[in-house]
Amino acid sequence: MPKINQSLSWWCYSRNTDPVQLIKEAKAAGYAAVEMLPQELWGHVKEAGLRIAIISGHQSLTDGLNKRSNHSRIEDEILANLELAAANDIPGLICFSGNRNGLSDEGGAEIVAEGLSRVAKKAEEKGINLCMELLNSKVDHHDYQCDHTAWGVKVCKMVNSPRVKLLYDIYHMQIMEGDLIRNIRDYGSYFGHYHTAGNPGRRDMDETQEIYYPAVMRAIAETGYNLFVGHEFIPKGDVFAAIRTAHKLCDV
């Protein structure tokens, strides 16, 4: 069973902290990577012996791949970011379905699959995963289309590329559908990245929230997954203490 490679989602922990010190603290705590941080800090990550786990593949979460008029723009953005990722040993790009805006789920799946098919071959050539993020449409991202695991898996099957996958956000999917461990076991081969946070509230993964993360991490490890699990919670207290506690909790 592979060890969980843990990463930090930059935006949650960089507020009111020194960026270089945060990178050093992540390394000291045992993290393997940092993700979604400004490009000017990438050199510090590499100097610390860490990887950059994932970056954005294109602009706009709400106005995304489920609109054909966006496909040319998104294709250009993803192709440019594939080159950037390949040059910096970054294994994944985050992609977004966009909001429904009245579009049916069946129609949306077809359009998103068309958009991802335009860049799938290049992702295969570069060896980089395109990870469409699963987000909740109940609390945080109202009307977002890729809000259930089955829908995201359907899109992946339609594209039929080993490099078109999902970003399985545990916090978001607990809100939308629960059944986390079963979905990880059933669909883990379609997941190219994971995110964590405590639910409710997207705070620390402590005793005040409902997800038992050690069991979830074991389920991920049992699938043979060997990329990154990125922590994306907003600490209630000291940032450095919070990231140390999270790493220890998920170190399976």
C-alpha cells in the first residue's frame, strides 16, 4: 500500500504568513508538495526539495468547459499550461466544467467531453493529468455542473483518455453525496488528485467535523494511488500547528 503524498493548497495557509517560512514549515512537517501558489515562489518550493502538485489549467470556474464558445480560449490556456507544467515537473492541471446556466447534465457532459478531447492527446504526450474538479453546488458553488462523481466519471469515459481525470474533493463530495470510501474504491482509477477539508465549514479536520479522515486516507492508499492529496482547509488557529496536525492525521 503506497504512502499518502500530502500537499498544501496555497491559498488556505498563505494569509498573514511569510511565504518562504510556510514552505519551510511544510517541508519540516513532512509534506511532499505545495500547490496553486504564485509562480514567483516556485523556485523556493524546489529549493526546499518539494514538488508543485497541481496548478490551474484555465481561467474561470463558473464559465468553463460546458460552453462551446469557450473551447478555443480554454484550449489555448491548457496547451500553454501543459508546457509550463512539463517544464516544472508538475503532474496535473485543474479544469472546471462551469455552471449549468440551464444546460442539462446530459448536454453538459457532451460539451465538456468535446472540450477536453481537444487537449487530451497533448496531455498524453506530456504525461500530465487534466483533473476536472468535483465541487459542491449546494453550499459553495451554486449551479456548478460537475457536482457529482458519477457525472464526472461519465465525462472521463466519453473522452477515453488516461490523462483525463477528476479532482476528487472530499469536502465537496461529502456535502453533495457522501459515501466517500465506496466512491473512492469504485472510481479511484478516474481520480488524478484529491483535496481535503473538514465538513461543515471547510475548517480543520478535527473532532468538530464529520469526516473520519484516517479511514478515507487508507481507502485512497488501498487503490494504489501515488500522486498527491492536497489539504484545502482554513485553519481555525495557528497555521503551522494546523498543517502539522493535518499531516500527522493523514500520514497513512
